[in-house]
Amino acid sequence: PIRLINGCQPNEGRLEVLYNNRWGTVCDDEFDVVAAHVVCRQLGYSHAERSKCCSYFEPGKGKIWLDNVACHGNESYLDQCSHAGWSVHDCNHQEDVGIICSVPYLQQGGDRNTDNSEIHLRLQNGKNKYEGRLEIYYKGTWGTICSDHFDQIAADVACKQLGYMSALDYTCCARFGLGRGPIWMDDVHCNGSERTLRQCSSRPLGCSNCDHFQDVGLICNATKASILEIRLADSNDSLSGRLEINVNGQWGTVCDDEFQLVEAAVACRQLGYANAKVVYNSGEFGAGIGPIWLDNVICSGNETSLLECAYKKLGIHDCSHMEDVGIACFAVNPKIRLANGGSFYGRVEIEYNNTWGTVCNDDFDLQDASVICRQLGFIGVHQIQSYGSGSGPIYVDNLNCNGYESNLFECKHDGFGRHNCDHAEDVGIECLPAIQANITDINCTFQDNFCGWKHALDGDFNWTRTAGRTPSKKTGPTADHTFGTGRGYYAYIEASRRRQNDSATLISRTFELDGDYCFSLWYNANGKAMGSLLIQDNRVIQVVSTGHRRNIWRKAQILLAYGSHQ
């Protein structure tokens, strides 16, 4: 048995293992998200959200049972993974591993959000009203927010809730002094669509493992100007050109300093397109005229307008028009697929202009893979591995996702079609599929039909559905197993006059499993001429029964491992 201890919710806590009737902890050495997935599935969750090192959920006591745990990901239980040996370790309890398992969206952080108590924000102890320690008013008391996992996206949400356009910066470590009272929020995760900080995922309000030295601070952008129009100029098509903006009735340009794909994506979406394709620096579309309105633009990616991003003051810059930035946009996001593998694993490929191409593995990590898996409709990523060399263009190199993006084209990269790779570096991934809803088709009592199971075309005869006694009084059951009466149906073949090597085969559809599962089957092998009952899973054949076993229903079980089966 295993358990999670000292979390604020059942799905999180310090991992503990029961061995020799004593609970003990697991060292964080080598422990990764793959091992965390195994733990969460063993506990009944679909997968792990993340693992936490360094006694995140407080140090445990007693034995440290496991160290250097390494899992492949298809294990059903943690103790099936490799490790240094029971109670063999070089750790102390400051290295106890913790885990946060995934829960349904409405339960995330325990707080999306069943408590409708009114919440207010304020900034304290700053030099002006736009900056300070971020404080939250909850249940009649002002408290602070811990900086753990607090990022630019969360900062933007908070500043917008306070009435500002966006956040210029956020700070950790009590830069604006130590707060007092409760630390109301911890582990805040926003996706940028939220109108208030309360709508973001977090640990339950008041549940924190921080102290006031980790109080978060904000510096908000108080600019109130608005961009009336935005356009792409001096190009042969509407999807690319020099980026120009109209501020207070006057057209001007944007300097390419700090301007990257994230900033271009904001501009493309403001223009009504899907995403950014590439950024062109150094006046690729020629020098513009008029003011250079923006310089050092830095966006988080969730803004709806360039003026919601951080930048120098309007019209303040150190550029010339030779640095006017240009961009190209995608009208719609290209399609992606997994090739040369299975339904949930394979080489990552992108279709553009009716041509499929690949993604280079430079700097490709699990965060990038996670975004792609979710874009394809899977619940997460299992691992990164090669599925052979592709052909055609290499579209993306140096992909760099934060992990919260809805598709890979929202992530940073070198620009579409820009790379220094060859196809030996084509990246492949294996995703975590949810158990398909139609896996219940494999379950069958044969009461009404064959539930999608098919007869093999090369069989010598077919299975039939029979109720009550079999046609031959010397073979088969007298009643089915499900009902135990003559009303129930079962699948049957007559064995009293079989010839040597005759066969009859039922074939399931192909299905995918996200872990190890047990396939159970009830059979009755009654008849002196009875042959053998075999189960073949892909190419692996298991003998279930051979010869006459009398008129008794018996249960057989085989283990089906993670992956594809038929």
C-alpha cells in the first residue's frame, strides 16, 4: 500500500509506502513524473500533475524505504519499478518526495471555486499605486500570496483585476517587505483567460507551506492609451509584412528589440489570425516612416492587444527604422499528427501547404511533448523517443513551451521552417491516452449479440450464440454463467465431432490501454473430444485450457499491458 500525507487535498502529499507493517518515505533521487504517473494510477487517479522534491510536503519520520526509483510507466504498482532495494538509500527526510495527482478540472486546487466568498486585491508598501506587495482580502482578513509557481501570466491576471492593462514585472521573496496575517494563496496557476485571480488554479485558500519571506509583489502597467488599428505593410500577401500600429490617429512602427514569436502571436491574433509563423528583424519589409511607437515589447502570450504587453513608454525607443519588425501569421493553425507509430505514439509531423514535415528534437522536452499530446486530445505525455526519420521539410526547431499552451504554435521556436537539423533528429513522442469510452465493447455476456467481436475469415467453423443446453447432450454447459439459467446466452462451438487442427476464432477490435489491466473470461470445457482454448494478444499466445474439464464454469485471467491490443 501507498498513501499521500500532509497535503491540503486527498490528491497531493508526501509519498509514503507500507513495508513490513511500517510506513516510510521515498527519496526524491531520480524520481520523475513517469514514476509519479505510476503512483497516481495506483491511487486511482488518471495521471500525475507533477512530483515535488525536497520535502515539499514537510519531512517525514521513520524509515526511508525507497531510493533511486525508476519506472518505465507501464507498471501497475510502485514496487514493480526498479529501485536501490528496500531501506537502501543515501538520503535524509529533507529529500522526501511529494506528488500532486491530477483531478477533474472543477476540483483542481480544490478551489475552482466552490466557496463564493468575496475577494479583493490591493498593492501595499510600494513607491506608487502601481506597485507593491500583492495582498488578498478573504473572510474579513487581509493576507498575502506565496511566490511559489507565481508567473507573468498570474501577474497579468492580478494587475488586470486591479484595473491596470497588464503587469510589467512580478517579484518574489518579499521585495516589498514582509506581510502579516494568513498566506491565503499558494501554487497559483493561471492560463491567462481568467478575469480574477480567484478563477486561477491554486491550493485551497489558506493552505500553504510558505512563510512571509516568499510574499509575491507586483509592478503593474498603468498605460491607458489604446491602439485604434494594427496592420501589416509592404508585402505581397495579407498574412505578412512590416508591423505598424495606429496610436491616436497616427501610424508608426515597432522596433525589433526583444520582439519574438510570442509578441508576434499577440499581433497576429489582434489581426484576426490564428498564430504567428515567423518574425523578421532588421527591416525585412523595408523601413517604415513616422513614429517608432513601441520598443522592447515583452508579452506573456495571453494578451489581446500589443498595448497590454510590457514595453517602454509609447514613442520612447533607441531604434531606427532599419530595425522595424516584420511578422508572418498563420490564418489557421496547421494540422499535426503522430506518424510511423500507433494511435497515441509516433513521430511528430505538421502539415503545411499540403506537405507533411517534422519537428527537430533540439531542446525538445516533456513540457513541449505535453502540449502536443493535449493538442491531439490525450491526457498527457509518457515519454519522448525516436520513431525513425521522416521526409519533407523540417518545420520547427528549438521548440520551447511553458506547458500551459493549447497548441504547439503558441510556443516559442526559431520560426516556422527555420532550423539547423536533419531528419535523424526528428522527434517522436508517446502520449498518455485516456481509456477509450468504447473499451466496454470488449466486455460481453453474449446475451444480445457478439458485442463487436468478429469471426476469423480463416476459421473452420464459427462460434454461435446458444441458450440453455447445447445441441449435443454430451458437451457444453446446461446453463450460462451470467444468469445461471436457461435464459442466458453464451458463445458456443460444438466439439463432439471435431477434426484434428479444426479452429474457430473470435477477434476483438483493436483498443488502447493507458496502463496494465486484467482481462477475465469465463469458460466451460465440457466434452471428451475437447481441444484447447487459446487467447492470443497480438502475437503472444496463452493456453487457457486443454481437454475435458467437466461441466463447470471456470475463470481465466491474463494481464494486458500498456499499449495497443487485439
